[in-house]
Amino acid sequence: MTQLRITGGAIHDPANGADGDVRDICISDGRIVASLPPDAPVLNASGMVIMAGGIDIHAHVAASSVTLGRRLLPEEHTLDPAAAPALEDGTIPRSGTGGTVPSTFTTGYRYAGLGYTTVFDAAVAPVSARQTHAEFDDTPIIDGGFFTLLGNDEYLHRQIAANELGRAKDYAAWILKSTGAYAIKVVNPGGVELWKRNVREVKTLDDPVGASNVTPRRILEVLASAAIDLGLPHPVHIHCNNLGVAGNVTMTLESMRALEGRRAHFTHLQFHSYGGERGKSWNSAARQVAEYVNSHPEVTGDVGQVMFGDATTLTADGAVEYLLHTSTGRKWINADIELETGCGIVPYTYKDKAAVASLQWVVGLELFLLSTDPWRMVLSTDHPNGGSFMSYPDLIRLLMDRAYRDEKLKSVNQKMLAGSALADGIAREYTLNEIAIITRAGPARQLGLVHKGHLGAGADADITIYSRDANFAKMFSTPRFVLKAGTLVVEEGQLRRAPAGKRIYVQPGYDDSLMRDLGKYFEAYSAIQLANYPVTGLRDAPMPTGAA
Amino acid sequence: MSGAARIEENATCLGCGCACDDIAVVIDGGRITEARNACALGVRWFGDGSLPGAVLGGRTAAIEDALGEIATMLRAARAPLVYLAPDLTSEAQRAAIAVADQLRAFLDSFTSSTAGEGILAAQRRGRASATLGEIRNRADVIVFWAVDPAASYPRFQSRYAPIPVGIHLPNGRKDRTVIAVDVGGQRGPDDADVRIQMTAEEEPLFLASLRASLAGRTMGDAPIVARVTELATRLNRAKYAVIVTDAESPPSVPNGRADALIALSQSLNATTRGSLCTLRAGGNRNGADTTLTWQTGFPMAVDFSRGVPRYQPEDATLPRLARGAIDAALVVGAASAIPENVVKALGGVRTAVIGPRASESAISASIRIDTGVAGIHESGIAFRLDDLPLPLRALLPTPRDTASLLKALGTAIAAQGARA
């Protein structure tokens, strides 16, 4: 289909100021255009709600860690078999399995079935990047990109220790370019390397990581600056120290202050917004974090909402997963990866009868409801950590429907909720336009994706069309139509086509003088040849970088 | 060396799971004449690169006809098997899985009849693991548990550990303690610093006692406890302990070793840091497990017969063949590397082989199509024994690319319509 006119729908396109306006959307050759000839084919969307395709800024869907998680969960997969869809586009449909960490094809089909058309994998070990590209090749429909892990990289730490900051920046550029990544990710800065050295806790931002001048603070500063200096479309993407620990709000706010004035994205903030004290008390500090973000326009975040039910915690933050393994007694994977990063995996169930899970659920909702700028605090569950992406529709209902939310709040464990803003009552209900912001327009802006997240002329024709329903969970779980680059992938609620998605990545430049030093380092310590490190044969054109 | 000789640097060797990627392959006159840096096993694996290029058994020698006949045979079968043999790129593995899905076939690999026990144990418990680069740079205590890598993984010790200098081991071998655990006839390296011996019968109790000891308890009688205490003390003093085991040589009588070693390596992390390193043989075995997992959610023994992947590790290739539950088979990859008992069990089943030297295979196949060897004639990805992906480059032309051929087979199957 090369041309299509969508008529009669209410358009929620906050990037272009449309809030339920009824007008035509014209599509030609995969993009949105200003107009079409009168005889162009028509899709009647009268009475329906139209938004850009959803964009997941932070999920774990295509990575060596994800496949380690898949391998760990045969029992989940057995319980959720996914038959091949009946496709009409001639591509051979694939079966798969679901659960919290679905197989690749099923991941693509299910995201598209929810009206999501772009997904970023948030944590890829650079050395495993070629696996991520291959997994994305097997994840149909969605456009995919990933963030590559740099906060615990031995070579980077050495450059910081030697105060070779130019080389640190060049190295970051080389890693991005070699892996075909989109952005720099920092997980528990310094803390993963310390875990490998059997140091299990990062107490302050100034704890030494090996060398005395390599600290979480320096790692954050150097990588935030590198992302800015390289002109990356997305700033450094930060998973703070001390995830999931009572009292970690101190570290979170200190990390934000350390980068004050510099663009930075703080991810799954729910897991980092706890007051109290380890082993003693635990309460919500969402208000403090929301207030900081509200008053600092250079900061963006996503929530990492916890949803009750099964999840799989799956992170580069190996240390925290050991704690979870010992506290839950559930099975556990740790993988220490090639002087670069780590990985920990533990299946987990968030129960509304459990005090901590209930607190986490409340903290996430408070971050949503106390944030004044939805453009800068967007939706995520840190899939599959806080819950599956399949729970997004229910999360949207919690945000849009106070009665539903308050009813649910009554049923959760109240032990740690005293004094929390949500327990005290928050009247706010998200509007459709605010939902469009936190699920499309906001992520697109945070990611610097100028062709996505909106419905203006020139945008990719990634479009989701919903039937209205008083039950917002129902409305958002079964879109009537989904278009991906102009192709109708979902028709009348059924997946009908599964074109390959595109890859979203950058190729920043670096000073070649890096290579001599890096070559020596590889020669001395690496178990892989430098020449074999870069991923070759990247398809699709890279996104531009450079000074704004 | 003639004037036409060229050297392909940084080739990845799939002779074993070490996947050394520093091989300089010398090619002269269209033949491999040298594989520099490779061990004896690697040199054998590279060979001279010559391959047959036949299409045998079809009504004509045309590849389209042969594929059409394979498609017809598989579609007509009640319970077809697609079997992944070694020496496939992960691209070819993925294409073969797609064919099995499309056919609603049973899909399996060599893993189920070799390393399956360890995979099942890791699905019950998880695992504590480290990539080989971590082991090289961090491991100060290395326990070779009933394995001497010299025989089947010849460069493991010189390239990964214990010999190389590492960031935290500036003096290389001198900074490390190597412990050989001999279990019956399965011996650790001769030049170990410490040697601990046990009979095969003692092993389960020894492992249980060792875990107890790490948890501060005593278990077993005095002779075992003495040996256990020595090992536990050394493990507890380690900064980073690695236990190395060979997934391809399980105990002759199953005794829970794989499960116990996983539990042991995990429990090391209560006090210090530790990992289990599981050795795997060559030909991109980890790639089969990995690609199958990302496509289906399961690493081996996947039954698509109901239109969805079902995990059947207790009813894998061998028992199915033995009870006549498979009536046609497609073997993909190096048929010569398939376990003997699988080859034998395939006798009497209508079989097609697509892979390197298919035309020379001992399997009595109706149709055989020669392709190339992953990493010698075909480009793509292979996974090292620690699950890291490495690039493969074609050093010589392939008779026909396996992945492309399997995709064409998928198209041929689709053209014939859904299976009855």
C-alpha cells in the first residue's frame, strides 16, 4: 500500500498541538504527507482515537542477557505458547512463546498488537552487540535500537584514572560506532566492576572503583559529557547506584545534582526513589525525585512502574540480583562479561499482599502523578523487570481512571504507605493527550527521534488507531488498526502483516589516535581480537550526530 | 608459497568451543595451506578447505528440484525431524529453525544427546558464569573438575586461563592456583598446583560435602572431609574462583554433577566471587542453543507439531527415533559430527542432508546437498563456549550458502501449501 487517507478519527498528536481534532491523515510511501489526491484509498476511523505508534524508551527485548533469561524460563514459556499469526503479506509467520520474556518473533508481534512500533533495548554488552542485531532481525515489525553499556568498562575506567578525557570520549564514540548502538547506558556506575571485585555496596558517589579518582561521580560526568560533546540524539541513559534499596533516594538525587545543567536521562526512577534506611524502614521518596525533575528541564526520566504479577528481573546490575536471589530463594543467573559489564537475572513475582511490592507500585504511580511535565517523565515498566510490556494498557488505566486506581490502592498492602502522596489521595487523571505524550511524543523527544512520535508531515507513518472504550485498559490493549511505515499491520484488531523493522543507531566519529592505545590494551588483555570487535553489515542509514 | 597466496587474519576457529579468533589462515591456490596460531585440533578443523559440491539423489542435479523434493518429503511426513548438526553459522541455524516451525516438525540439535543435562540443571537453578575474558583477567583460583582441557580444548589454558597475564594477575600463571580434581579416570591437568582425587562413586557426596563446607557445616566421613576442607579453604580464599567442567564428557553414569557444580559455583558468591565455566565442543554448538532459545524460548528438543513450540527434553531425538515416532528427517550441518547413536537411529528414516560433505555422509539419505563449513566457506556469527558472539568470514567460496539454501527450502515448502 503506497497511499492511504485516514478519515474521521480524533487525533491526539501533542507534538503538533492536536488534542482530539478531527482531520484527515495522509500517508504516502511510508510517511505522513500534507495531502493526497482525492482518489487515494480511505480508511474510515470515525469515532476512533488516533495516535502515533508507541515508542518504548526502555525495555529488554533483544540482547544476550534477554536470551539468558529466556533460557532460564522454560516453565513460563510452556504456559504461554504463541501460535503463528495468520499473515496476509506472504511472509512466513512464526510461532513462539510468551511469558515475561517472550521469544523474538512473539515480542515483535505482541508489541505491534499493542500499537507499539519502536522499541529500544536498554542494556547491551558491547561485546554482544552482534547478537542484539541478529535478535532484532528476528523481531518483526518494530523499529529497534539499543543502548550500550559503558559505566563499568575497564578501558573507560583507565582513561578516567589517567585523566585522558578526550580519549574516554573517543572510546565512547568507537564503542557506539562499533556496536551500532544508539546511546550510552550507565548501569550502577562503578558498582558492577566493584561486584566483580567482591565489593557489594556503593556507599557514596565518591567511592573509589579501583583507582581513587575513578568514582561513580566521575563515570557519570565523563559519560554525560561524552554524549553531549558527540552530539548524540539521546543523552546518557542512567541506571543509578543502589537500585531497589531503601534510602537510595539520597544517591539518586546526588547523581542528578552531579550532572546538574547537563542533559541526562534517569531511567526506571521508581526503583531509585525510596526513603528510609536499609534494614530498618522503607517509604516513598517519589515526591522528592518528582520535584527535582520538575524543576530541572535538562533532566528526563522514565518510571519503571511495577505491576502486580510475574516479572523477570534482568539487569546488568549483577550485585542487586545476588541480593534478590538470596532474599527470594529463586533461581539466579550471574554473568560477568568481558571487562565490560555484568548481568544478573532472577524471576520475581510482585504481590499486592507484599509490603515492598505495594510500596514500589505506589512509588511508580506517584512519579507519574506528581510529575508536572509528562514530556520528561515517560512510561516504562523496565520490561520485564517491573512487569511485562503487555501490562502497559492496565498501567494506562491506572493513570487515567482515578476510581479504578483508588479501588486497587485499597487492596494493596498498606504497611509502608503511611505518609505517601498516593495514600493521601491524588486526584489527577491523565488525559488522552498526556497518554500520547508519555507513550509516544515524550519518548520520541527524549530520544531525539524527529520522524517519530508525531503525526505531522514528514513523520514515519507509524500510527495506532483505537476504538474508544470506557475501560482504558481494554481500549489500549486491542487497537483496531496499527500502521507501521504505512503498512497496515493490525486490521480490525488482527495482526495481518509483519514487515521487517528498521534499525535505529548512530555512527559518531572519533580521533583515530585512539586506536593505537586501544590496540595495545586489546593485545594485552582481551580475549577477542580488536579486528573482530566491530559489528559489520549494519543495515538502514544511521541517525545523524554532531553539535546541535 | 606461490605469488597468489594470501593470508586471512583474525579468522575464528570452530574446532572447539574456545572459538579462538586469532587464526591467520594462509590460502594458496584455493587451498588452506596453514592455520597459524591454531592448535592441532584447529589445524585439523580448517583442513585444506576443499569440499565436494554435489547435489545427490534428486531426479536431476538442479538445486531447485532437490529442494522441491525435500519439501515434498518433509510435507508428506507425519512427524518430521529437523536436526541441527555442527558447523553451521547462526544464520543457517535460524533458517533451519524457521523450516521446522513451518513444517510443525520436531527440532533438535546435538545438544540434547551431549550437554543436555547441564542445560536442564541451569534451567532449574540458573548459573554463575563469566566470559572467558573475565576468567583470563580475574580468576586467581581455577579448578579443573574432571577435565584436562589439553586434549579437547587445547588452547584454553594458554589463551584464557591459567597461563595468560591478566589485569588482576600481572604475573599470569604465577598469580594463579590451579587445582585438578580427578574423578576416577577423568583427570585434571598434570601440572596443577593442587590435586584432589576421588572415585566416581564418591563424587556426589564430595560435592554435597563441599557445599556444606562452604556454608560452614561438616558433612561426610573423615577421609572426604579432609579433601573437602582443603578445597573449600582454597575456594574461600580466592578473589575470583572459576570451576571448569566439560559439558561434552559427562560422568559415564549420570550422578548429578552438572547440577551440583552449578549449585557450588553459585554458593561461592556468598563469601567471595566465583563462576562455573562449561566447556563445549566445536562447530557453533552454543549458537544452536542460543538461536533456538531466542526464536522459541527453549534451547533444544522443541516440538512444533501442535503449531507452537513445546519443550520435550525428556523425549528428544534418540527416544523418538527409537520408538519410530519420526518418519522423515532433515539433517542440517556437518553430518559427520553427529553422535554415532543418532546416525544409527536415523537408519530406516527417510532423510535428507544439507551440509558440508553431505555427499560423503554415512547417513543413508535420499537427497544430499553439499554446502560449506561455517567460518571456512560461510560468513555469519558463531557463539563461543561462553555464549559470546564472534564473526565468521568466508575464507574460501562455498559450494552453496547453507542459510540461503534453507531459506529457499522454506519458500519451496510455502509454495507447496500448508502441511496436511
